[in-house]
Amino acid sequence: MIELLTENIMLAALVSLVGLGVLFGGLLGYAAEKFKVESDPIVEKLDELLPQTQCGQCGFPGCKPYAQSIADGDAINKCPPGGQSTINAIAKLLDVAAPSLDEEHGEEEIRTVAFIREDECIGCTKCIQACPVDAILGAAKLMHTVIARECTGCDLCVEPCPVDCIDMLPIEEDIEQWRWSIPKKQHRLIATSSSAVHETLT
Amino acid sequence: MRQLWETPGGVHPPENKVQSLKLGIGHLTIPQKLILPLVQHIGDAAIPCVAIGDVVLKGQKIASASGDLSAPVHAPTSGVISAIEDRPVAHPSGMSALCIEVTSDGEEHWIDLHGHAEYKQLSPQEVSHLIADAGVTGLGGAGFPSAAKLDNSRTRSIDTLIINATECEPYITADDILIRERAAEIIQGIDVISHVLDMPRRVLIGIENNKPEAIDALREACKSMAIEVVAIPTKYPSGGEKQLIYILTGQEIPSGQLPSDIGMVCVNSGTAFAIKRAVIDGQPLISRITTVTGGACRINRNYEVLIGTPVSHLLEENKFIRKNCSRLIMGGPMMGFSLGSSDLSVVKTTTCILAPSHSEIPEEDPQQPCIRCGLCAEACPASLLPQQLYWYAQSEDYERLQAHNLFDCIECGACSYVCPSNIPLVQYYRSSKGNIINSRNTKISAAKARERFEFRQVRLDKAEQAREVKRKARRITTEKAKTSNSSAADIINAANLRAKARQASPDQQKAKLERTLMAAKMRLEEAQERLVEAIKSGSAEQQAQQHASVEDARQKVEQTKRRLEEVIQ
Amino acid sequence: MVAGLSHYNKRMQEFAIILVSSILINNYVLVQFLGLCPFMGVSKKLESAIGMSAATTFVLTLTAMASYIVNELILMPLGLIYLRTIAFILVIAAVVQFTKMFIEKTSPLLYRVLGVFLPLITTNCAVLGVALQNANKDLNFMQSSLYGFGAGVGFSLVLIFFSAMRERLAAADIPQPFQGAAIAMITAGLMSLAFMGFSGLV
């Protein structure tokens, strides 16, 4: 057998390469069975980064479906409530470049909370059915009111209200939530410009 | 000679303490109005328990604690409550918070005081309750409610009580003068604290060696007691809790933990004094020693200031010259913050009001690029890497910031002090800490929202399933009805029986009708009232409208009465 | 001096020389300029760099061993030296596929992060370079494997250093024309200069 191969170089080349191919193919096939991967937990990790407003502005009925779509290769810049910080976080997780927010799906606005003007509420429960996180308290023909702490500001309740009595109010910053802001940098500095920041007394 | 350890880093800024030590503790005239914020410390705001117009006595409680992390507020002088509203408070943000304003009557009528000189017979919980009731918070700067701190520490069996008399920040001399004049009372306070902590094995007083008179006063006062006064080398910031514990005992507090986790408690000497007054004399915390100093004030001295005194009142008594002052600082030059106006009032944590002249603390030089010299790392007392923290804070890399232990930074300002490029490093760290805390809070609320959303899905699914089951059941019965040989009359009878069964019992019906009747009667009354108003207003159209609605309501009432009678029969 | 050493010591010295040579003196990335693609592509984050270097070291060692076996047992006896390149590529492809399956099973996140660069280890010229150089130098099995392992360690060393530096660069204040790949290339060039200092050591 070996003599046949050493004499016939073409045959030797063919046999050896095909043989190698078959050998490696077999080994890999066996390895594929042994190292079978079940599911893709990346969807869970993506869902954790999304803001959970379930508002639908990305075009998907909730945050989990959008996370699934991103795992399948969708663009990561469709979430306005998450804003640029969420896009950056997703980009970091997937190790891709972070694009800017896709304007088609909405702009990043300051967080708002829904507020029902109780004088005008007729108790129709349409907003209660619309709220994706059950943040509206009430029942048929009884007063409806928004639990401000649970409201995510998705504004899905504004449309269904037949008397248009829901306002989206911006969250006001009070002394408890105040945080230091980052110092401003001054560029194009020359040594003699020292009359910059000057705090005046009232 | 007791063994001492040396903390890494640290700086030696010029002390500037002699100016305010020439005179003893002074007393001010009573200001006309005192403004007391309801939150003067780390923790939750207190709740007012007085109303506008109430007459209050000196030391009377005007706001009660709203929980464990809250301290009550007491009236600093007798007078009248003139306002309870949002006022600007002494806070770096310059924002407003709820305050109580007391207009003084100049009489200084105290409430009846009940001291407990025999506190040793009370249980530690009872004594700590007295401390909490007196509104004592940490007077060294952070202002944590003292009773909560001591209670929390007691549960972890404290081995060493350390009294912090270091006062390492330049210009501030409040603790120094308090010790010189009232050392005996401070020692009594330390005794009370030891009792609350179930008698720790040892008690140390840490004091910097730039205060020889105070050291002598303390040593004299605790001659016969088991308290050791330890003089430590002068360095900023050896007064930080973690740093002082390390200097005196060589033990480090692990990252993210409290001193009580390693069996230590650190209490400021001024707080010990306040605790003595609270427990032994029965006096709530209504005043503190504050240093008023700086080149723009002609007089520099310490005062016993009533909490709520406007800063302008302090400055007037010290002959303040506004145009000489570069900026007004509450606290010291390293960790204090600028005040936007002098109408803000002194709070429980105000150690010092600093009014420096333009040459003492000149305007900030503008920030220049970092030259990576590494002086900041040499100066950091917490062995952090300020330069790396700066770069990551700039590029907002929060992961790396936390990996470099950003939250172990005590914000002492030593790194900013030594930076040759005048970079305000501490501001970068504070802003990053705020952003990280905000994103943590956002994550928590997002997780909650997700939970609620998922539960809602489950609820809707369940409702859908229940409907499916009903639908199936109905289909089966209609199938049965179709297949069985029953005439139309039978089917109708069966339907009637089902309807009757579903009808509510007579009692339930009666109750429902009674409720409807009441509602109808109420609506009738309302309609009648509106009619009266319409008559008053004189508009004929409105009158006609209201007549009609009154008629409607009356008819409804009659209808409901009739149905009720039917059911009763 | 060499003559005075026992046989064991001589072997140890030989292995040490091989390792030092392949890790430092003739570093595959900075001195021989092979494998620059993953060097530039996966060095943005330290975690992905560590993962990549582990994967590449694994591939290099296995490839060195497998290619030696294929060369000695199939190609040399049958006189198919001209088929070396193709055969080695076959070996490398199989090993990389195996590595890919292994990583997908054990660390899906790393698999996601490495992305396309994991199968691209197949085209990493350092891997083929090691295999061919070993064959050309006519080394024995032990020496080949050590060269492969050393190449992997050298690659890892340099990749990890470089990614650590790139992380620092990402946070630094770089002038506009130098941002991105430009400063990375300059840094790599300076590192290469540093490694040239090792030449002539052995």
C-alpha cells in the first residue's frame, strides 16, 4: 500500500489530503455533539440593560422582544427612553461601535410621570388597561389615579383616555436627588488668563 | 508612649488657627429670626409638630424624627413660629428645603428640663432614647444622628471607643476651644457614651499635637479615669474616621464597611459634649460652637451659636467687610462649600464660617491639562490612584472607576490641594459618584418595572384562560341542548332557570338598591344646591337647567324607592 | 560549560532557550510582525484580549503538535512536502473549529465578544507561520510544541500589554488627528522598538 502511494505521487497527494479531511471531519463531528450549546443567554443580559418602560417606541411590543431582536442582529439604537447611555452599554456588551439614537423612533426626553386630572376623570378604565406596568389604580366608575413611583413615563395611557385628562409632567429635581455636576473644562488656556471663575456674593 | 501608626499620604496646609484662639467662646445677641431646616444631616427630614403662630419655649420640640435615620428639631430660643415653608438652605446645590422659622421674643424662656444625672441606672436603650429625643447628631461635619449610630454599633459589641478631637482642617478651632473651656463636661459625655455602648474595653481620645493646651486640659479632666489621651502628629486629614482609627490602632476598616464592623466607634468631642448636655442636663441640641474666621472679618473667634442663626448675624458681630472677602465658605478650606448668600442659616453641622480675604484664598486658577506627575497619588490618605480616577471620571468609565475603589474616596481634597495643574479632582469624583448612584437607582426601578410588566402578562394570560374555559363550557351545553330532543319551550325554560339562579339573593338586591337610593338622594341634594346658586346668580337659563336636573334627580329617587319596595315584598 | 552539564540540564537549557527565543527575542507579533490582525482588532478591551490570547495560545500549541505529526507521518514519508501549506491550513482550520465549539460551550459571552475574530484565528499568519517554521527547521516533537506554546505565550504577553495601554489611551486626551487607530499604531511601533532591544540576547 505504502509502495503504491510512494510511486504514484498524484494518488498519494489525493489520498493523504482526503484522508486528513475525513479524519478531521469525523473528529469535529464528534466534538460538535459533545459541545452542543443549548440557548443564548445574551437575550437576558440585553433585557437587563433596557429601561423596561415597555413603551413600544422601538417598534416591538415590549423590551424583551426588542432584546431578542438585538440578539438576532437588529440595530441597537432604537430605544429613546434608554437614551445614549443605554446604547453605549449595549455596545459595550456586544463589543460593537455605539451609534447615536435613531431619530425615527423618537427623541431622548427628560423623564416624565403621568398625572390624571381627577376632576375630569370619568372612570372608564381605558388607561388602566393600557398601562404596561399596572401603575394606575382604579376600577370601573371609580376614580383613577397614577401611582407616581411605579410610572415609567411611557405615555401609553394618554391616547386611550376619552376625555384627555392625563398630563405627562416632568420629574422635578429636589434637594434629595441633587448630584454634583462634572467640572467644566476651559480650553485654549494661556498662562496669564487667571480671571476665570469668580464667585460673587449676593 | 503608645504605639502610633502613620497613614499614607496626607498634606500639611498652613494651619491658620491662632487667629481664632486669641479669645474664648463668645456669645452672640439673639437674632430676630432663626431659620431651622428640617434636614440638617445625612438622613430623612423631620416632620413639623407645630403650626404657624404657635408660641414655643426654648428647647421645645418643633419637629419630630420621621424614622431611625432622622433627628428631631428643637426651638433654639423662645418665640413664635412665623413660617413653615421652603427656604434656601446651606447646601452645595443652593436649593431650597422645608424650614421652620422662629421669630424670637428675646426672653429666652426655657422649657422645663429633666436631666438624668443617674443615667448609669438606666439601660443603654433608654439613654440612647434620651439622646435621640434631644436631636443630637454628629457635630464633626457629617452629622449622622448619634443615637442611631450608637444603637447600631452596640449590636456589634464595641471594643474601642475613640473620641475624635483632632480637628485637622485648617482655620477650624471649635473643638479646640470647647476642650480648653469645658473638658470636664466632655469627659462626662464620654462616660455616657461608654454606658450606651455597654462599656467598651478601652477609650482613646485622639488629638493632634498642635493643641497643647487642650491636651493638658483633657489629661487633667480624666486623671482618675481609664481614658487615654493620645497626641498624634499633625497632618491633614488625620481626623477622618478611617484615618484616625488606623493611626491609633493600626487597624484598617475594610472597603465598604463601617468602624463598628471591626469593633470600633468614633465620636467627635463636640458630640460627646452635646450628649452630656442631653442626658445629664436634659438640654436638647440647640446650639453649637462655630469658628468665625478669615481675613475679611476684623474679629476672629469662636461662638456658641444658636442653630438657625443667619450667617449674616454672625458676620455682623465680627465686623465683616464684604469687599475684602473672596468668597464665603461654610466649613473649612479643604472640605467646606461656598455659600451663595449670607442669609442662609447655621445648621447642626456648621463647624466654621470662613470669610477669607482675596490674598488668603484667591480666586481659582483655571484648570490645566493633567501632566501625569503623580503628586496626587502621593497625597492620597486612602491609598487610591487619583490620577487614574480622574482619567476615568473624564471619560465616564464607571466600571473602571468602581474597580479603582472610587467609593473609598473620603473627599478630603488633599489631591486637589497638591495638583500643580489646579484640577478640581474631588469635584470629578463627586460627580462620578452621583452618576453611578443614579444609574444604580435607575437599574433598580427598571427591574421593578419589568417585574410588574411580567406579572401583568401573567394576569392577562390567566384571565384569557378562564374565559376560554367558560367559552368551552358554554359550547358544550349548547351542543348538548342541540343534540337532545328538546322543544323550544324547554330551551327557554332552562335559560330562565339559569337566569334566576344567577340573580342575586333578595338580601343582596335590597342592599344594592338601598345604596342606589342613597346615591340618588345625594344627587338630588346636589342638584337642589346648584339650583339655589343658579337662583342667586340670577341667570334664567341656568335656573331652567337646574330645575330640569332637580326634576331628573327627584324622579330617579322615586324610581329607586319603588323598586326597593318591590324587593322587600 | 555546556559539556560539563548533565544531559537533563542540557535539555532544560535547550527548552529555556526555545521559550525565551519565541516569547521575547523573536516575538511573533512585534519582531516577526505576524498575527497583527487580532493584535489590532481585539485589543480594545482587556477582557477580550485575555480571552483571545488564551484561545490563540491553545490553537498555536495544538497546531504545532498536530502539524508536526501530519508532517512527520504523512507528508515526509510520501514525499508530499509541497503540500505542506495546504495540509497545515487544513489542520489549523480543524483546530480552530474545535476551539470555537469549546469556547461557545464554556463561555458564550466570550464567544460573543470575540465575534468574527475567533474563526479568523484560522487566517492568523502567526499560526501558519509557526507550523511552517517548525517544519523548515526540522525540529523534533518536543521542540515543535515548545515553539508553538512559546509563540502563544509571546502573543498573549504582547496582546495583553497592548490592550492595557489602549484602555489607558481611550481615557486620555488625545489630539484629534491621532485618535483611534493612529495612536494605536504608534504605540505598537514603540513597543516593537522596545522588543528589538532583546535581539542578540541568545
